[in-house]
Amino acid sequence: MGFGQVVIGPPGSGKTVYCNGMSQFLQSVGRKVSIINLDPSNENIPYEAAVNIQDLIDFQKVVDETDLGPNGGLIFCMEYLEKNLDWLKEKLLPLKDHYIIFDCPGQVELYTHYKIISNILDNIIKWSFRLTVIQVFDSFYCKNPSNFISILLVSLSGMVRIELPHINVLSKMDLIEQNGPLDFNLDFYTDVLDLKYLDSFLDKDPRLKKFSKLNKAIAGVIEDFSLVSFIPLNIMDKKSVANLIASIDKSNGYIYGSLDTNTAILEIQERETQWNFEKYQETQEKYYKSYEDDDVIFENDPDEDYDEFNKYLNR
């Protein structure tokens, strides 16, 4: 049985950077990792793709010959992949002993309006892969109440339509200070607390006045479902990545692989308590102060304290 992540999210959210950084980190802790590029329009891939949809279909050729435009061309390419799943199956099955990361297109309609991605993932599950969907959103959207409600709605729609374990991620936390101060503490956004507190900010903005009732109604729907939450991430920070991996491994079942069934529940509960202790407060304090950027992804630092993650890896 194979395990992996399906990385989705709007354009510019940092999906490809996430895939590259996540694969580097997992390889550094001893996992065999393969990245599958399912984005036919991804021109600048910083990683070596084990499987690349661009070997199956040429996005630019589709756009030029069909006059569908970029969005229509992308949908055409994904529909073509859906009709040629034997090609994908033949490429994936030899990688079952690898941890798989799927880098997916950034067109939101593929997850909120179409069943193409969902159908493809349903088939991959039948090939004995256990997957978690990672929805990546730029933390910049927390700055504006209406933008935040928008990503909440996109998150909820994706979670409802793609019937797999989901983890929503606020990326680029190292840049959040550059976007200006947040109206609330970070846990308001990560835990999606009472959205009624956004009402006063929505009413204050004259540009949003005519959409005020709509925004409030959407917020009500999101609260009624009570499904959406986020994990903050700086892909350049080992501890931040390790915290996310702990949640992913639990959601797709990877964590159960080396646990005795009689102690699994107790051990997992103990780890969760250790990992979640004041995690968002620590993140907020870290990235709301001046800090030095790390120029190299996951450069070994012998002085860094990763006792908790080492315990997790060496369980």
C-alpha cells in the first residue's frame, strides 16, 4: 500500500514550492519520495518529476489548436488524463514503495465545479494508495475579511466534493508580517473561530457594503458545516514542516504502519498533545517579530532542537 499527499490550491499559493520543499524534507528524514506533476501548464518545475502529465499531453498545443484558452485548455488536458488513466496507473504502480506527492493544477473550478480531479483520485485510491488532500492558501488572505471568507468557502467546497481526508494550510507564514497587522490573533484564523466578529470589519469597508449580507450568509454556512481549519506553514522552517507532517501522517494512516495495534490509540493521543501545545501562539510570536530568512531549504543545523520530531520518527 502506498501513501501520499494531493496538493491543491489557487494559483500563487505556493503549491509547487510546497511540493519541492516537502519532498526535500521527507528525503532528509529517510523516506523515498516521488513527485507526480499533474499540472500540464506548470512551466517552471524546480523538482524532478517521477511522472509528468506533460509527457502525455501538450498544454500549449491544446490551447493553440482548440482555441479554448488557458482555462478551457487545462480542463481539456485533465479530461484527457481521466480518459487515459491506464497511462497513469502504469506509471504509479511501480512507485508503491515511495511516498507520493501529487502536484495538481491551480484552477479552482477543477475542485469546486468539476468532478474530474475527484474521479481521478477515486481511481488512484482503488490502486491501493492512501492519500490526504493538502489545500494550500496564501496567508495573505487573512488580512482582508472578505478574502478570508472566500478561502473558507473554497476550502469547504473542496472538502465536500473530494471525499478524502483534508488538511488546509496557510502558507508563506514567514511573509505574513509584511502584509500588515492581523485584526485578530492567529488562532482566530487557523481554528476558524466565531466569524461574527468579522461583521464589523465587513460593514466598515464601503467597497464591501453591498456584499455585506452575502458575506455574512456565507460565513453562516461555513460555521454550520464546522469543518474548516488551517495549519500555518513556513516551508523553509523544519519545525513548521515537521508539525504539518505529523498531522498528515495521522490523516492518511501512515502513522499506523509501525505501531502495535494495542498501543496505537494511546501513543497517537500522546503525540497529538505534545505537538499541539501552544503551537499557534508560538507561530504568531515567531513570525510577528524580526527574523533572519533561511536562504537554503532545510540546510542541516546541528544546533536546532527537534527532539519531538525525532521521537516521532524513531517511534
